[in-house]
Amino acid sequence: MLLVLLLLGGAIYFLHVVKSPRCKSSAKLHGKTVIITGANTGIGKTTAMDLARRGARVILACRDSRRAEAAVQEIVQETKNKQVIFMQLDLASLKSVRSFADNFLRSESRLDLLINNAGLLSAGKTEDGFGMIFGVNHLAHFLLTVLLLDRLKASGPSRVVNLSSIAFKGGKVDLGFLRTHRDLALGSKDFQLFLTYSHSKLCNNLFTYELAKRLQGSDVTCYSVHPGYVKTEISRNFNNWGTFIFRFTEIFTRDAVSGCQTTLHCALVQDIEHLSGHFFSDCAPVLNIASKARDDAVAKKLWELSETFCGLS
């Protein structure tokens, strides 16, 4: 038994520490401004902590003001960087997205990094009547990015990093269904929610791919990333069985520090501009990605439908 425990412990250590690549950039970010959505916990907070240590002005774009203010205090205390602030953003409300963008554009003169980090896995509808997972994981970040594109271009070279997941492999985008139901799938059981989550991650990849094409000739690049299987709060809305499965598999997860490394890589490392629009995992581009993640026709139609949903066209 002792031998089994030692082997298991060694395997977990290998997965957590040895096999988890680290961002190797030593870049400093003094004078640079960063927005991170969902930055009051998990991967978002560790990303904010790292970028604050590098001297960036970091804006935590979050819904929960209490938790966000606590995160601001923690990051300032740890990094001694007082240029860390909270700005209200509820991704389940397109009105809130527009309000955030307006407030940001009025108060901040530049934007060097937009990290669309927030995501959820829960049932329900957004304020605008879209499926919660689709509305938060894709549509709100789509609108936020589009509203801030001119500021990103004016501040170039700048970057957009979209948190996706390897779960996109189980996803599909049925544009007809989406147009009719304003959602990616139906059902509120745990496995149905996870399937919808997979669809939303495919949307993240398609959005990044299409965005890169539309940014050609500008000084803005974009990347989608798989953070690894990370211990976060994303399963907090699951029922008892779903929660049990997630908790059981947590021994094989990365911590949030390991989970943010690919985000940092795409935000900071030089000479990856030619890989704009690509999907990254373990601090490296995935060059043999499934064709559905780079489908020109679906990516273009998803963009156009997203514009319609957001009242942009």
C-alpha cells in the first residue's frame, strides 16, 4: 500500500510540477494596461497577480464586487503594485458589457492586453434571454472585444487572449439551432451542461480564428488557450454526482498558477505574432487541431450571428 501511495504521489507531482510548462518570458509591463475578466478567483486571479508583478496596470473585470475588492487588496499586498483596480462587469448582461466598455474607454487611455478569462458551467438564461453558458462564455466576450478593438489597435502592438479548453473537441456549432433557440443546446442535467460548455469552447476557438483574419494588417494579434485541467470553481453549480466526479478527479488537476502559464505565454512571449488565431496548449501552438476549430464558413457565420445578437449589425 505504501508503495502504491508513493507511486501515486510521484505521478501527481510529475503532472503538477514537472510536466506543467512555465511561461519563460521575463517581460516587464510598466506603462501597459491589462483587462482580465473573471479575475477575482482561480486562473484569472493568478494571471492578474503575475502581470501586476511585472508592473502592469491591471483591471479586474468582475461581477462580484466584494470578492473582486478582496482580490485587489491581496494582489496589491503581494506585488506592491497599486495600479490594480476593480471595474464592474456582469457577463450575463450585454448592457453591463456596454457600460463597462464605455467606462473603460472614458477613464483609460490605452489597452495592451485583453484576457477573456471568465467562464461558467451552469444552467439558466442571461438577462438578454440567451443560454447562460453561450451568453457568458462566448457572446459577452465577443461584444466586449469588438467594443474595445479600436483602443487595442491604437495601443499596438497589443493582444487578445481567449480562454478556451480542450473540451472543444466534443463540441459543435449548429447555427440553425443557435439562431432559433438563442442557445447551443438544451437540457440542464450535468452531462448536458458539460456538452453545452464544450460547444461554447468551440465558439471561443472559432471566434479567435475569425478575429485573427479580421485583424490582419493591424498591430493586434489574438490567441485561444487550453489551460490544462485546472482545479477551479467552475463545477460549483453541479448536482451531487457531478460535484463528486469533479472532486474525485481533482487529484489529477493543476493548480491555478500552473493553469495560467499558457495564458501568460500568449500574452507575453515575443515572436508568436505569425501564430495569431491559433489554439495553444502547454505553452505551444496546437498545429494539428481539428478542422472544425478552423472552419472558415462556420467562423464567419458565427461572427455575423453574434453581431446580430449583440445589435451590431
